[in-house]
Amino acid sequence: MITVVVCTYNRAGTLRQMLEAFFAQRDLAVVDHELIVVDNNSSDNTPVVVDGFRRFPSLRYVVEERQGLSCARNRGIAEANGEIVAFLDDDAIVDKGWLVKLQECFDATTADVVGGRSYLIFEKHPSDWFGPYFGRLLSQVDLGERRKVVSDGRGLLGLNLSFRRSALVGDAPFDENLGRKGSGLLGGEETTLVRSIAGSGGVVVYDPDAVVGHLISADRVEWSYFTRMTLGMGESFALAEPDASMGTQVARVLSGLISVFYRLAALLWMRLARKSPYERRVSACRLRTKTGLLIGRTKRLWRSA
């Protein structure tokens, strides 16, 4: 059985579209499956939306009161009956054959983790400065046209990511210190988990035939969204670093400070050299990421002092 887990927080509109696409798949009944919607304390009409799909016996609805995407994902794992646990975002639109292709990949390989391809569906056309870097930030995934092993899991993202249950070790496989909480933009929990599985000898596979579209609302193509997101990315990187001695933490802060100055100099050079708007904005985001990393490291140092 495949258990599909959809964690949601105040996105009733996109959740409806996601569920409509899921239950409209071809040959859905061929694959033994269940779909669990994990509501992470939504205050909108999410329960009403889910209730509109009660006619599908494979659907279950649970509420996770601990706030945070990682908490919701871990609750989905705890509720799952399947040997495979597949995660979809609440704004992901699956391809007509997504579930069948996912089952075929697990049957044909020894994969412990399978990540699929994803493309972007824009509510509002992005600005001229938008390019591949920003597409990746919005969870666009395309590692080629052929199935392949990705040794470190790099480039695979959580909106379309599946695991053999046996690879999910412990009561909380997703680090609950990481990941989004409410409207915050921390992340990195799925990357940390995939790299941990790969580092322990697990097999990570990219399958281009397990395809989803990603609904991108108008506010997520605004420059302010990317500046907030990349700052949160940096803080997430700091949170994901292993515990260390006071001396090592001080060294991390100093290293982070040097990186911020380096990225600041690079951005100033980009502007003086009149590089393209795309290149300048990429440089600005990289500066924000290093700034977030420095902030996160400083917070950890302060807490341990």
C-alpha cells in the first residue's frame, strides 16, 4: 500500500484543487492506497473542503495540534498504513498517472526514497528578472528525462517526495526544529532527512514520470517573498548544523560573518558591473541566505552561552 500524506495549513482553495486532481487520476483503483490529510490547525474552511471528498473511501482526515510542517509530516507517518509513505504539498497538482508511476518506480528499483519531477503553474506571470534560480526556490524540479540514482538526494524537494516506511527511523523522522511553522519560512527538514538516509546507505532515486504541477500564487513571485524565503533558508541551515563545542560555534559565527562580507562585496560588484537584473537579484538572495545563516548561528551561540 502507498499512503499519501498531504499536510495543510490555511490553504483550503488550493487543497480543493489538489484533491480534485488526485482523485481524477487514471487507474487510481489499480494501486492500493490511502490519502491522509493532516490539518495543522487551519482556521479557514479546510474541514469543509475535505468533507466534500468523503465519498472516496481512501481519504482520511486528522488534525495535528502541534504547529509546524515537520510535526504534521511526522503525524502523517504515525497514521500511515502503507509500506510506502508519499508526501504531496497541498498546492501540488498530480499528473494523471502519478500514483501508478510512483508504484512502478518502487517496484522496479531498490529505492528507499523517490523524488519526482515538478513544474510551476503561475497565477501571475513572474517579472522579467525571474529565472531558473527562483524556479528552484519555488520547488521546480527537473533532473532530466531518465530515472536515475541521486547519491546525495540533491535537487529533490518535499512537495513530491516518497519513502519506504523502513527508511523512516524513529518516532520523528522529520526534524521538528526545522520546517515551516504557520506563516514562517524556515525549511530544510526534507533535505536533512533525505541526506541522512543517503548517508546511511539508502538508495535515493529521481523519477521524471512521477510528475506534479506546483500552484504558485501571485504573492510568491514578488521580490519580498524571495528575500524572506532566502533569509529563512539561511536560518534553517544553521539549525540543521550538528551540536558543537562553544569554540566551534564561535568559529561558525566568524565564518558566517566573513561569508556575509564576501557576498556583500559580490553584490556591489554585480551592480557596478551592470550585470543583468536576474544576476543581481540572485546575488542579493545569496547575501540574504548568508545573513540568515549568520543570524541562526548567532542565536545558537547566544542560547548556549
